[in-house]
Amino acid sequence: LHTPMYYFLTNLSFIDMWFSTVTVPKMLMTLVSPSGRAISFHSCVAQLYFFHFLGSTECFLYTVMSYDRYLAISYPLRYTSMMSGSRCALLATSTWLSGSLHSAVQTILTFHLPYCGPNQIQHYLCDAPPILKLACADTSLYETLMYICCVLMLLIPISIISTSYSLILLTIHRMPSAEG
């Protein structure tokens, strides 16, 4: 029963390890040197992509892990056949691909606009809302699209996770007690 869980935990550990390396080096440069405050436009693109990529992949991985726990608790005898090694790999790969797609959409929407003015941003973390303020065009459509994308990226995994754990609680509640 523990093999798929550990496979997903390995992916989660890998994501967490790289997630901190997206912002921490630039933050340390900002703290050590006042001249290290600015981040170039291209570095900002890369940082935004990887920040959203690893963050959304982690969110999708939590969703897959809740589904895995649901199968393990609700169908203990059929679990090994339902959650085979190839299915684990497929689910993990789909989380990485979904995170990459979400991040690509966010990054393309953010940096597709024309930008004028300085090509350096005085932040150690590049996020879409401050970057959109630097655009020379109307950003209301892009802000709405990014808002919808982020809300869906939040609501869909939360609803699946909530459903999985509700079904787990229902399964546990239906189990006969030790006294019974």
C-alpha cells in the first residue's frame, strides 16, 4: 500500500526542493547587496514561469495524492490493481504536464503585452500583477483571463480533494466498529 504514496511523496519532495530555489537566491542577493535589488526582464520571465510551474504542479500533486488515499482506504483489496506502477507514473506525469501548461498560459498572458519603460524590476519575486502595471496597453482582459485561470486552478483541486476526503470519512463511518 505504501509504494504509490512514497512515489508521490518523492515527487512532492523534488518540487519543494526546487520551489525554494526559484526565489531564495534572488532574495539573498537583495539582502546582501543593494545593487542586487533589480531583476532583469528575462530573469523575471523565467522566475514567473518556474514559480507558477512548481506551485501549480504541487497543487495538482496534492489532488492526485488525495485520490490515491481515497482508493487505498475505500478499496483496500483492489487497490494494488487499481493503482499500478504505470498508473502512478501516468498520474505524476499528468501533474507535471498540467503544471507546465498552467504556467505557460500565465507567463504568455503576462509577457505578451508591449512593455515600455525600465527593463528591470525592483523586486526579488516577479509576479504577474506588478508586471502588468508596467505594460503600455490595456491589461483588463489579461487580468480577467489570469484571474479565471487561477480561480479554476484553485477551485478544481480543492473540490476534488474535499470530495476525496469526504468519501474517505464516509467509508470510515460505514466500517463496522470493533464492538459491533
